[in-house]
Amino acid sequence: RLAKDSCSLADSPEKNTTQFARDLISGLSGQPKVTSPKYFYDARGSELFEAICRTPEYYPTRTEMMLLRQSVAQIVADIPMHSVLVEFGSGASEKTRLILDAAPQLSSYIPIDVSDGALSKATIRLREDYPNLHISPLVEDFTKDIQLPLSTTGKPIVAFFPGSTIGNFTPEEACNLLVLWRERLGHLGHEVQLIIGIDMVKDEGTLLAAYDDAQGVTAEFNKNLLLRANRELAADFDIDRFYHRAIWNASEQRIEMHLVSCVDQVVTIGGYRFSFHKGEFIHTENSHKFTDGSFRRLCEQAGWSVSNHWISSPISFSIYQLRTL
Ligand code: AVJ
């Protein structure tokens, strides 16, 4: 589906709502109850995510920005003429600007995001600031089998996946996604590279604070999922009866976010009833952290080779530049 400012053909908003309803109902029917983090990002959720990025505790965004600033000259040196930049989960496209400013050899940019609002806003601003760049936004779930526009045929592809968003996926899902992109972007003999941001395993205190900031912005972001269900699906979540929790799961090397029920209660969503006992939780997000070794193993499994790598300090965040093997 194309963004609002282009003409919209395929998926309708109704279809997305139905998908949300279906996924939510099936996720809450299982044990433990789970939801997909992609549903955080309605217009309000995208705003809250940007507010998280401005909290003092949430180090990934500013750390990655700093690392990108320091390494961008080296990164773009490997980008061929007339390349197409494809970004997965582009949001406000703020990090992208660092690359666009340093790489005039890019001829087009395809930002892909599930949030129509965030994408339209970003596209309008980018078109003003980069009048020579051809921008074709796609409102899509980037885990889907995405078709790039015909105009990209034969051009080198630079995929950009910053923010450690890959951490939302289990190692198996992450591997499948990297394989999908290698196959899809590389079809017809395109030259493909992937620039990807990865958050690293670090001390538990720093990790936990980043996912449970003192101002409560992350808690609000987490609870917005329930408010979204109330708004879009006429669910009756009482958000004061759930609290936000972040834990470090050491054996899986991931932060988990939960919404914990404060009391025994029943919630209804479109005629379905879900009972929660006190202390029962919805597992709303995983944010996997990596070591250099664990990330390189993932790349190798998925058929990508590391051509370059940068890491920040003292707070460790990494950018990897990958090529198909
Ligand atoms: C957008 C998936 C990278 O996992 O750090 C931020 C989302 N969740 N705070 C992350 C998020 C809670 C974020 N990603």
C-alpha cells in the first residue's frame, strides 16, 4: 500500500484493523498471552516512541546517531552510483538524513513503515529538503514479502535497518527476515548491501532503565497498545488495572516488556472474553541484545557477510555493513 500522499490501491485501513483484531484475539487466547510489537505504532504510538528516544535513559537512538555521524563517511564510500536506499521501519527517517546528506550518489529512497501518519509526515519533510531524491514511501509491514517498484530494476540496493529493530525478533525470525531480504532484494542480480544497527549486551542496570524511564514514557507507550485496542476494536481495557514491567531475560539475552494485571479481571474485545488473574501478564515486546559473536553467527546463517563494523563506547551499540556472500 502506498502512503496517503500517493494514490492508495491495495490494503484498506479496514483490513489492517481486522488484522489487528485477529492477531490480538489469537495472541490473548494463548498461554502466556502475547502481542506483536508492530501494533504499538499507530499515530499515537509512533509519537510516544519518538518521545522515548528523547528520554535520558533510552540510550540506543542517540548512541546510534553519534556512531552513524562518526562512521558515515566510511559507510557511504561503499555505496555505488545511482543506488536505491530502502529503509525498513523508517518512522521519522531522522537517522536516514545523515546518510542522505553524505551520499549524493543515491538516486532514490524507499521508506517502509506500518505507520501511515509517521510515513506521510516524514515524506513531506524529506521532499522539501531533498528535492533531487526520488522518494516512494510504502505503508507496509516490512516482514512481508515486499515488491520494490519497477523503477528500481537493475539498480544497486542499499537496505537500511537502524535502531536495533532486528532485536524485536527471535533469533529464528531474525534469520528468516535476513534471508528474505537477501533473496528479495538480490533477485535479478542486484548488488545488495545492508546497513544494520544492533544494540549490544551490557550491564543490566543500563538496559532496564532504558526500558523503564523515570518519566514513564515507556510505560505509556506500552499501555497505548491497550488504548489502541479500545479505540479501534471497542475493547474495554481499564489501563489503570495494568502496569508496565521491563525485565532482563539473561538466558535469551533480551529485554522483555510486559503489561501486568493488577487484579483478577475480565476484558472483552469484540465479543470475546479474556480473563486475567492478578499478576498475569501480556508479553508485549522482546528486544534482543547481541554480542559481536552472536550477531556474526546470525549473519552467517542468513547468508550475509560482514564487510565493515563500528562499535560505540562507553555505551555499546553497533553498526554493521553487510554484503551478500
Ligand atoms: C524500535 C524495537 C528498536 O526495542 O528498543 C523502545 C522499541 N520499546 N522502548 C527497542 C522500544 C521500548 C525499540 N525498537
